Amino acid sequence: MLQILSILKSQKKAAISSLAILASLSMNAQCSLTGYKNLSQGESFTVALKDDGSLWLWGYNNFGLSGNGTGQYTQIQHPWEMSEVGGGWTEVQAGENYIVALKANGDLYGWGGNNYGQLGLGNNTNQVSPKLIMQNVKTYSVGLLHTVVIKNDGTMWGTGYNDWGGLGIGTSVGYVNVWTQESTNSTNWKSLGTGLYNTYGVKTDGTLWATGANLYGQTGLPQASGNEVDDFTKIGTDTNWSVVYGGEFHAIGLKTNGELYAWGGNPYGQVGLGTTGTTYYTPQKMSGSNWSAISAGKLSSFATRTDGTLWGWGDNNNGKIGAGSTDARINTPTQVGTATWKTIPYRAGYYSSAAIDNVGSIYTWGWDAYWQLGNDDGTQTNSNVPTKVTCSDLGVNDIASQNKVALYPNPAKDIVVLQSSKAISEVKIYNVAGSLVKSISKVSDNKINVADLPAGVYVVKINDAAEGVKLIKK
């Protein structure tokens, strides 16, 4: 099944790359370098949450990830505010091709890809704008193509891909597209995390339970116990687990005393024991007891210590570990960068990684084929060290900041007034697909008429500048 999924993924990439509607966007109105508190990465995009509750997106915008109702495929080079999805968000997580975000009142929303029913809406239709998918949510976790929540009453529910039993509903039916309670019907779940094909839950008594694929022992049970587990099964006897996340073949877990454990398959050294190969591990304690947060990539692991340092190990193709090495595999925890890190995503990207430093700036590294690094080099170049996410490229004028360009009203219905520190000789307006929809060669009194444009989101550029200002047309 894993091989089939890999083949289908390759076919999907090839088909998508041939779409003529791909375009590069640089919509950086109100973009800033700090103020981020949470982020998550999908296959080829990054989504981030700011302190003010707004969401920002960059990388490959497909399957309706932008949430603006268009469903167009675009490439976004730098953080773009997802103003159409509103604000007030408290957490965001990304799956392979979809986004799930939480409000303070426990309402959970999802949008983007829904091919396996991972949004729990009773269908398999992609969603191009946020949909309320669950209420009374205490916490949640997003896997590759499945979503799991713990509700305020302590019960656990899941939806989406289940071919390896990752939902813990007692069967390995290919998928379910409605929320289904896990088969033990427990009411004392405290925390949860997901792998690509697994779910891990910790109960209020601190015990760890797992379900899903076990080809490589990634549930924490011996590999010989079977290729999959369809019901949540207790892992060991310890009662001090905090949270566990998984990759494709392995898992990494944090205990309440700061101890770190890893287990499962280890072909890229992602278990972090200084080895690679075909040995399948049950939970193994890593060195030290001062770990504070964990993150699992597809074939990699990351963790922070209480001193704010970040450490990574496992698959390092495209520089995914970020330790400055070109080695394909790093099999022991290796320090990433020199910053003091505040936040790491629960799940690293499949081919890229990211973290937020202690002043709220985002750094990314790894694969950059779709601009998912969002940095300032102006090219789609991989990086094996953390690079800062910025609002524009080096050497490119950011007209929104340097030339003090603004427009109002915004949103606008007809007349828009432009303000600029330089004389305005020409205005060009582009849609979200990057296509020129209107060109104005003579601007009178710094006013333009947009009454003829359909409602939607546009980018306004003056004097043939490289960067633009976002306009919302009512």
C-alpha cells in the first residue's frame, strides 16, 4: 500500500506541474517578520498563525488551501495573509494537502483536500473555503490524510484515511468521511498525536496507546505483533507520557519528566541511536532528560531542549535537518542553527522544516521547489541551514514598505485612492492566479476605478514594481 501511495503521489505531482494556471504571487500587504506563534507544514506549503489570530500561507497553494473560495492553483513566494478565512484562530495544523484550524470556543474548521474524507463532512469533495467540521474540541491532530480530535468530554473521534487502522475504529476500511468514535469508547483521553498512518493517544493516567500501521514497529509494539493495529492498544506500562508524534515508519515521544523516546523503523537514522538499517525498535530512551517539545517529519525527528536549542536527525536530503550538512542521513541528534527557539511545528514538512525563534520570526530550511521556504534569496533554492522567512526578495523593492504605498478604502467597491511617496505613472492589477486583469496608463489624482472588476482578491502594482499591495474588491 505504501508503494502504491508513493506512485500515486508522483503521478499527482507530474499532473499538477503541467497545469497552465500556475503562477507566482507576491501578496505582502501587512506582512511582517515577527509576531508568529504557531506553524505547520504540508507536503509543499507552510501555514502560520500570528499572535493577532490571523493565518498566513506560502508555497504551493493547491486544493483550495488559500481558503478564498477560488480553488486556483498558485505559488506564493512569501507569507500571504489569508484574510478571507477571517481571524480569531488559536491553532493551525496541516495535512498533506489540507488545513485544519481551531477557534477559542472549540469550533474546528477545515479546508483544502478532502479526497479521503479527512474533513469529516460526509463527502470526498475538496473544500475551497473554511467549513465547520467539529465542535467542542479540546485538542486535535492532523496526519497525512486523517484528522483526529479529543472532545471536551474526553472522547476521541477520527475521520479520513484508515487503510492501516490509523483511526482506531476497529477496522482497516480504506477511509471514513464522517466522524467516528474510536472503538474502545474511552472518555479519559488527554492528548494525542498522529503519524502518517498512525494515531497516538495519552490518557489522563499518563498511559500511552497507539493504533495504525506497524510494519516497522511504529506503534511501539514489536514488529512481529502484526503489520497493523486496528484498535487503540496500550504501549508498555509507564504512566508519565506527555505526547507522541509519528512519521511514516517511526515515532517520537516526550514524557512529563523531559525524557525523550523514539521507536520504529530506522533506515535514515530517524530513531536517533547512531545507526541506520533494517532493525525495528521498540521505544528507546534518548540521551538527556531536558527535552521540552517534539516534532516528527516523514523520515526525520526534531526536538527542543529546555535551553531553547533545536536538534534534528534522520533524513537530510535537500538539507531537511538544517544542520549545514549535505549527508543524506544524520543518525544522532544534531544541533540546528544557533538561535533560541520558541516553537516547532508538531509535524515537520515532508521535505522541508521550520521553527519560530524567541522573537517570533520564522526560519525554514530544506526543499524549496514551490517557494515553501519563503525566504529572501529570490530563487527556488534548497537550504541546509535555517533561513529567515521574509516579505520580499533581496534586491527587489518592497513598494509597500520602502515607497510607502497604500490604498483605501480596502475592501473597495468602485473608486480606490492610492498613496505613494513617488509619483504614480502606471497601475497594473493582477488576479490571484497572477494574470493581468487591468492596466491603467494614466492615473488622475491617484485614483483608480475598479467597479468593473468581479468581487475577489487582487494585487495592485504601481510603476511596474515587482511587489504589490493586496486589494479586496467587494
